[in-house]
Amino acid sequence: MSIASILSKEKIVSLSEIQKNPGKALQGDIIRIVKNGQEIGIYMSKEQFEDFVEEMLPLKKEFKEELDARLGKMKPSDLKPLKDL
């Protein structure tokens, strides 16, 4: 299952709905949990989480390789103190 297909099926549920009937409220691919209008968490089933991680691991490796390559090309003069950003 692709990340895009999972995200297209997400729903938003209030914390009070979960407290009243967790079995019903937590049915779905991704559930965003809100309290007083603020998102406080996300619920995924174990299988959905494993699928998500499997899809993200190759991206993480590619990102790290690109970052390492770019950092290797940097010179000290390219760096700026954090306070100057």
C-alpha cells in the first residue's frame, strides 16, 4: 500500500470520541487524533505502520547519501554561525 493511498483514507477523530467508543473511532487507515481543535497524535494499525516504514527506509538511505555527498563538497567558508541565519 502506498503512502499516498493511506493518506487519502485518513480521518480526524476527537479524543472524546475515542474515549466514548475506541473500537469504532479507531477504525481506518490513519486516524488523526484532535483535542480542542489541536492535533495531538496519529493512530495507525501495526500493519499500516510496518508498510509505512518499509516505504520510508529507501528514501531515508537516499537522503543520507545525498546529504553526505553535499557535505563532502562543502568548504569551511560555506558554513555560517547559527546566530547569523
